[in-house]
Amino acid sequence: MRPFALVQRWLFRLGRDEELPIVLSQRRIFIVPSAAGLLYAAVLLVMAVGAINYNLSLGHALIFLLAGLGLVGMVHTFNNLFGLRLLPAPCAAVFAGETARFPLLVENPRRLSRRALEFAFTGQPAAILDLAAGSSATVAIPFVASRRGRLDPGRITLSTRYPLGLFRAWSYPHPPFSCLVYPRPLRTPLPAASSGQQTDSRHGVNGREDFAGLRTRQISDPTRHIAWRAVARRTDDQPLLVKQFAGGASDELWLDWSLTPADADPELRLSILAGWLQIAEERHLPYGLSLPGSHFPPALGDAQRRRCLRALALFGTSEAAGDD
């Protein structure tokens, strides 16, 4: 680690906060004059020179009054951060190129309102929060996700210039934030169905020709297969039933890595698979995903979508085999 980074880490106590909630104590808050504050001090200095030169008693009184006002503003700026409690919440996954919003619960245990609190990650836009006395609120801190994978946004810069803008107080909380970033979907036509995938227009259902009975509905079953007549006769404690078919071809769709252009960049191939997955979900087509080193059987629904998108997001990383 570079010497400057070591000094910065020691001076500002940088590092991930493992203990939650994060409490902003006196040792975690830093304060310096702002540009307006430096100009304010320079004006007071000029006024003091004039008051001394012309022996103006009222000038001295005005200078001391304004200087005291500035010091009171410094104390209020510091107290605007002091004692805040921060608690991170899980962040929803996004696609590459979208803005992830990391939720942070901010609690104000003191009988003092907090105004103009700015939360921002390094190089990212800020979120502003006002907090009433003894209340709490959740602020969503934005971060533009530029690439797929596991996103660690780093530390937060929590700052304020309230009430006079003459001083800037800040802190560097580093909650254990993490967000999953899916590949940017590239919508291209779905791959050609395998030899067993045919559509029977007489039944209006892909690959299901003969009615074989009823079974309990699973989360991956499309709503069009629900047996509505049987549902009308069921009681409230009985599960939904769906029609089961036998014979004919399967309408399951396979999204296979080998079906993407072999000479394309891996990120482009993952984007193509993500686009196929979105189209299959929109058309309510059960689909499976096949990647080098991982295989997901055909299904449909939110759980299948998240499972497959997670595999695409973490493809080629050490987390690829883990669970979300």
C-alpha cells in the first residue's frame, strides 16, 4: 500500500465497519472551513484592520459579534452529524449500466433536527436527507453500475454544511454494502428450438398434446395451465391445481453458451444470454441455462430468473458456484 494511502487510512480511520449500527462519534467526524468560511474570515480580518486603524469601538463590537456567529455555526455544523446511527439494508440487483441504489437507515436519537445531510460514494451523485428530531428515515444512495459481477461501492462520504455554509463537516462510514450486477441484456432472436420442440396449433400449447390429469401447482408453472374449473370447486386451504399433459414434444427452451457466437467477447455472449432470458420470461416459456461449469434445469418464474441471472453475473468468478 502506498505511503499516502497508509497515512489517509490512519488519519481518517478508513476501513469496513463490521459492527452495526454505525454510530458517528466525535472521533469519526472531521470539520474544516469551507471556501465561504475562508472568505468570511478574510473579510473579518480586513474589518479588524480598519477598526484598529480608525479606532472604531462599534467596529470591534461588530467583528466580535460576527466571529462569535461563525464559531456558533461551526458547533452546529458538527452537531448536525454527531450521534447519527447508520444501518445498511440489502440492495436490489440491477443490470449493468443501471443505477444501483443502496438503502441506508439513518436514525436520529437526539432532540435535534438534522438538515442537509449529503450521502455519496466516491465519484457518484449525492443523495440529500433532512431528518426530524428523534426520527429515522431511509436514504437510497445511488451508484452507477458499469460492469457485471459483485459490486462493492466502497465507503460513503457523509457531509454537511448546515446551517451557515461556513464549515464542512464529514465522516467516512463504510457499511458492508454489496450488490449483484447482471450483464447488460442484448435482445436478439431466441435460438432455434431443438428437434423435440414443436407447436401443436390444435391445442394452443407448445409440446403438450394429451391431458394426463391434475397436480399441485408449482411456482414455475405458467398461469395458463391452471385448472380453473377445479379451482372453482376447491376450498380455501386446498392448493391450486394445474393440468398435466403427456406425450408430444417438450416446449422447454435451452439457453446454451455454445449457441452464442464462438468468436465473440465473453461479455457479449453473456449479454446475449441475458437478452434471451428476458424474452423467454416475457413469453412465459420454461427455459434452462447451460454455461461452462454450471447447468440449470428448465423452469419458469422469479426464482429461476434470479438463479440464472446470478449465474450470468458471477460467471468466471470465485462466487459462481455459490448461492445468492
